Amino acid sequence: MAKDPICGMTVDESSALKAEREGQVYYFCCEHCRKTFLAQTAGPAGPSKETAPPASLARGKYHCPMCAGIVSEQPGACPKCGMALERSPDTVAPEGVVYTCPMHPEIRQKGPGTCPKCGMDLEAEPAEGGQEEDDAELRSMTRRFWVSVVLGLPVLLLAMLPMAGVPLERWIGRVVVAWLELLLSTPVVLWAGWPFFQRAGRSLVTWNLNMFTLIALGTGAAYGYSVIVLLFPGIIPEAFRHGGKIEVYFEAAAVITALVLLGQVLERRAHRRTGSALRELLSLAPPTARLVEDGKGDRSNLCQAPSGPFRQIGPVPFSALERVIPLQQIEQGNLLRVVPGDKVPVDGEVIEGKSSVDESMITGEPIPVEKAPGDTVIGGTVNQTGAFLMRAQRVGQDTVLAQIVQMVADAQRSRAPIQRVADVVASYFVPTVVLAAVVTFMVWLWLSPKQPAFAYALVNAVAVLIIACPCALGLATPMSIMVGVGRGARDGVLIKDAATLERMEKVDTVVVDKTGTLTEGKPRLSEVIPWEPFSDAELLKLAAAVEQNSEHPLAHAVVEGARERHIQLPSSEAFDSVTGGGVHGKVSGRTVLVGKRPFLEENQVENLSTSERRAADLQSQGHTVMFVAVEKQLAGLLVVSDSIKPTTPEAVRTLHHLGLRVIMLTGDHEKTARTVAEQLGIDQFEAGINPQDKHQWVKRLRSQGRVVAMAGDGINDAPALAEADVGIAMGTGTDVAMEAAGVTLVKGDLRGIVRAVQLSRRVMRNIRQNLFFAFVYNTVGIPIPAGILYPFFGILLSPMIAAAAMSASSLSVVSNALRLRTMPLA
């Protein structure tokens, strides 16, 4: 087996079309894909003579997807196969626009078209900037629908008025009525409904039978039979006549076509709404930015008078020259000015000025965040109160917003494991429906209690073909995934793929770290307790001199505490760090150790017992205590506090309400961890744990039958995140953690886990509702038009009602999925 490089289908190498390019053989599902490949991969010298597409293809706006060499400047039908000519991709879509199938996300191509598997229209992925692509297919379907209504309504009246007592046949004659129906219904079936026959033809060529196969068979049978009996009435046996008359079904073919077109138009509009979340994210990025000076931060060559595109900025809060440039021209290191009401163009650092920034569109948090020099800002957020100068750090595809958009797009295209059930059923669905229609026809032909038997057999068989809707079955999962993933992104919950969303629903245990998840994650030095002969300043100077070489948050707290006290820090030598223990180094020739008590014990530090009672009291109050030793003698204690986030208690209560068990793993002291766990009502905690032990803890919980979600934010959390059933990376953490996780929370907050759990449960419930409806509809819907109720109640289902029901079934699935857009996650 091989994969078609154009549509992604798996094809049999022994029977597939093939082409060779640069010594490699490629296989294709149909001639259309092979020609597209050859046209796209032509080198500077052009395609080979054997496989060269016609020279006019580059000039022609329309071409036949099945026959080589058929091109035209105008729309029409192929003179060879009769299929509608398609617009060449380069005449429809801007360069680089990718189209994908909503039911089969793996189908992706440049330019519009139809899915080779299900026949549905491919939809353009949202373009940069959030602007919606020009939907020529929707306009075409809408135009075809209104033409079918205008012409189909008179056909319906010509067929129905005689049944209501209007003597049309006596006034103008039965034959004239039939010919009028033929003239009016022919454009409806053969022009307005031609895309259905076109897609049905492609489905037969590729043997991916779909709903359009059934529609084409049903409408084609009704229309074809009517044309034959009108043009050649003598070939119809007398047994198939009723009172000497032969019934025609032009109105059924016309009305079915109109109703299916209506369903396609409504469904297409609904599909566009499912991608609104992604378009909203794309629209967050502003189209332009204010570039200050030369954009590199060099103020030495400032021009005092505005010239060209530059203008002078007022003196508050800083003075410089600026010009407006497109977002795509921003480079790393550029200086950018952001005024009140502007969107932050890219990710960067505030250099001058202060302001409050609304980050709700990225993080989901409604409260504006104060920004000052040294703080980071995220592209796409809205500046509110003050102006500031920023330096661009991440631009283009490296920004947080671009990564969010990419993650959401990838997740929307992914397939959930639950989709496999629908795929298996759908693969047998269309052949089963065709067989059911044949059986219905034969049974009614032989056993019909009403005459003419042939007419009833045909009508009921057509109704069976028309009412079946594999489309509803196919859309049940991808529509809910697409809307749900977009809904989560709006609240700062980024889902890596659909499988993660499905696993998240089953989670019963949440493992979290203390620092940064339950607490603010910004530890501060709250107290310095020296032992004689050291003073507060001397103890802090020695400890901070060693800690300034460490990247640990507690080390930052110590160093920042020394700077706040205006202590000059000397350099240190022979620095070394022991993960989960502490650090040591030489300062002014003296050996200094800072860390946990077991770390100092291992290094044979004396007098540790003198600090036991004081340290225990501090730890019982929830503080973190760091022991400091100089020349193997205890020199004092450093007390670091990291307050619990105000939102954490409520988030823990909500997780418990959702039936989840919360476990806290921390490297902190047992008494500190116990105090935090008791304050928050944590179910279980483990203190003094090394980062590498988190992986074993997660593995042990899974071996006990638990479905574990692990939340982490550091590089050392990556193994545990990968081991967990669902890894949750805090958006404030490292890229390595986010890569290993299936869920990323833009805001590193426990409430994000609540939102992720709520999102997964509601999306999966919505998927099951869709699948249940699709299964029930098709299970019940097929026997009714086959006539199963006729022996008991005398009820038969008109093919026109079947067409309306078929269109409504797909629309109902999409509409149910759209309900997820407004669901609350808190």
C-alpha cells in the first residue's frame, strides 16, 4: 500500500495510477490527483513529454478533473465525460491557501475542491489576520439552490394541484403537463444538482462511496425513469400502468435536489461558524506596529526633525521618532511603541513606561495585568491605560499567539479514538443502503398491495436511498472536536490533539506541584535568621553570592532579597548544584552551603540540631526554610514565603466536586507541605520528593488503575508529563514541558485544570449525543421509507420528505456541536 501525495488516501500499488519524479515512484487514487501532482512538481524545464499537462492549462480558468487536455476559459461540461469543469486552483484562491475536509482532516490541498472520500466541499483554513476566505463554493451552491426553487416550485404545483382537485390535465392535457414538468425539472436536476452527480462519479472511480452516491442514484433513478416513460411510453408493460396511465416523478427529483441544496447551503454556513474561534485568534494580531527610531535601540543618531515616514513622538513618557510598519516586517530586537488602545504587536519586554494590559483574550483572565520595565508582554493583548516602549523578542511564528493558533489548528484536524467506531460503520454504510434499496424495490415489485407496483417499488427505493445520511455519522465527531478545541483556546486551554481530549474526560487523579501551581510561584525572602557570629547582612551576602549562579526560584528569591537590601554580592568559585538538595561554592575563600537539612547533613555540617525547633515552627506555618553553613558550621536560616493563590482553594473544591482526587508532590519540607495540604484540603501529598521521582510516582499511580493527569512547568517535569495519561503544562513554564504535555494552560493556574476537565467532559458528551442521533436516525430512518409501517398503519414516506429529513440530520449534528461555543467552563 502507498499514500497518495495529493489527497492523502491509501492506495494499492498494484492497481493504482503512478508517476515517477526524480527517480521516486508515486501512486495516486485517480487521474486528477496524478495530474495535479505532475503539474505541481514540474521542474524548471517543465514536465516530461509523457506526462506534460496541456500548455493551455496554465491559461485556462476551468479544466476537467477526470479528462486530460480539457480546459476552457468559461464554465461548462466536459465534452468527453460530461462532468462539470472545475476552476483551476490558481484562479480561485490566493497563493498558499490550504483547503481541508471537515470530515476527513487529513485531506489537505492547495485550492478548493471536493473531498475524494466523502465528497464534501473542502474548506479554506483561516488565513493570517483572521480574514475569512472568499467562499465561491457557498455562493455557487446558493445560486443553484435559488434556481432550483424558482423552477422546482412550478413542477411541484403541476404534480400536486390535480391531487387537490384542480383539473389541470383536463385544461391543458396530461401530456402537456408532463412535458412542462420535464422542461422545468431538467435544469434543476442536471444543472443545479450536477455537483451531486459529479461527486458521485468521483466516489465510484475511487470507490469511496458516500452520501452523494446515494443522492445521485435516487434523483437519477426518479428523473431517468420519468424521461424514459415520457419519451418512450410504449416500452412500459401494461402491468406497470394504473388505469392506463404511467406516473412520472419529475417533481420528486426536482424537490429532492432543491432540499439537498438547501441542506448543503445551511451546512456550509454552519461549518464556517465552527472555525470562528480560530479566526478570532488570528484576528488578535494587529496588522501594523509603531517602530521607534531605527528599531534597534540606538538613540545616538536621533534626527530632531521629522522626515519621510517618520514623525516625532511627544515627550511623555519618552521622546523618539516612530513610523508605522506592517506586522510582518518586525524583527527581533526592534523597539516598538504601544499607546493606550493599541494591541501589543509581538511578544517582548517592556523597556520604558508603565501600563495595564488586558490579557483576557490569551489567558482567559478578565483582570488587567500591570506592566512595568522588565515585564514581558504577549502579542495580541490590548494595552489600556499608559504608553510604553518594548523590545521585540519573539516574532512571526515564534510568538505565543502564533503557537496557540498552530496548536489549535493541529488539534482541530486530529481524530479522536471514538471516531474509529463511526469510521467502521460508515465504511459499510453506503453499500448496505444500496442493498436495502434494491431489496425494497424487489419486495414492493412482487408483493405490493397497491397498483401500479412498479411505481411504488421505485418511489420507496428512491426514498430509502435519499433518507440515509452517512454525512451525519461522519460529522458527529470532527464538528464537536473543532468547536470544542476552539472554545478551550478562548479560555486559555490549549489541546494538543483530539485523543488527549478524550483521555482527559476519564481522568480521576490530578497530580500537581506546589510552587507555581497552588502558590503564586514567586517566592520572596521574608526573614533572615543568623547564628553567631554572623549578622543578617553577612549571612545573606554569603548565601546570595552562591545562589546567584543557580536558576532555582528559591535562589532567585534569595538574590532578589539581597538586592532589595542593597547588599553588594561578591563572586563565588567552585559552584556546584545538587538537584533536590542545594548548592555550594567558595566565597572569599570560605566554603558556603545553602539548601535542605539532609543536604547539609550529607556534607557533615555541625550544630544542625540547634535550629531544629525554630525551623519546625516556621515550616508548620507554611514557610520554606533554607539552611546556610559556612566552613561546615551552621551559620543561620533563610525563610522564604510563597503565598497560596487566591483562586486555589475554590479550584481544589471544584476538582473535588468533579470527582477528582488531588495529589501534591513537592520538594519542600514535610511540615510545610502538610500545612499547605491541610489549608487547601489536598487528598494526598508527598514532601521532599526529587524531580526525577515524580515520574515514578505517576507510574505507580497508573499501575494502581488510576487515570492520571500531571501538571508541571519545568524541564525536569517532562518525563512525568510524558508518563501521565494526560500531561498538563503551565503556560508560564518551559517549552520542553509544553512539548511533552497534551494540554497547555496559557495561564499557570489551577483553574485552568478545572476548565480542561470541564471542556473534555462536555465535548465528549456532545460527541456521544451526535453519534447517538446519527445511529438512531439511520437505524430508524431506513426501514420507514422502505414501507415497514405500511402493513400496520398504511404509512409511506415520500422521497421529498426523505430528502428534507436527510438534510436536517446533518444540520442538526452541526448545530448541536455549535452549542459548545457558548458553554461555560468555570
